[in-house]
Amino acid sequence: MSKPLRVERHFFNQREAAEYCGYSTAKFRQFAKDYDIPKCGPNKDRYRKVDLDSFMACPGDFFNPLRVRKAGFVPVEV
């Protein structure tokens, strides 16, 4: 009996990308907001394995300081 053919994946949806990187889906979603992890596909809803490997090796290369939310209450003056 022959073994089943294994095909290596090159593109992941958000849930699969989170699992591949070892994060929960919610935590990966937050990283995707705070870092510029490139998305691809017709709906821009897929992550390339190469980009995820690069992100895991050096997340600082993907950091976008303009997208980081500031914590805490900010009073608004009227």
C-alpha cells in the first residue's frame, strides 16, 4: 500500500497562519494589526509561508510604529 502524498503549503489563511507560528488566532490577529505582515491573494486574506518565516525570525523588520495603539485613557478637551 502506498503512502498518501503530502503537499507542502505555501499560503495560509489567518487561522492556519496563527497555528503555523504557534499563536492563538486572536494573538496573531493582533500581531497582523500591529506589524506589516504582507497579505496576498485576491481578497488579501492569505499569508505566505516565506513571509511568516521571516516574521518569526526577525519581527522588528515588520514593525510599524504608526499602527501601534496607545494604552490608557486620553481625556478629550472640548
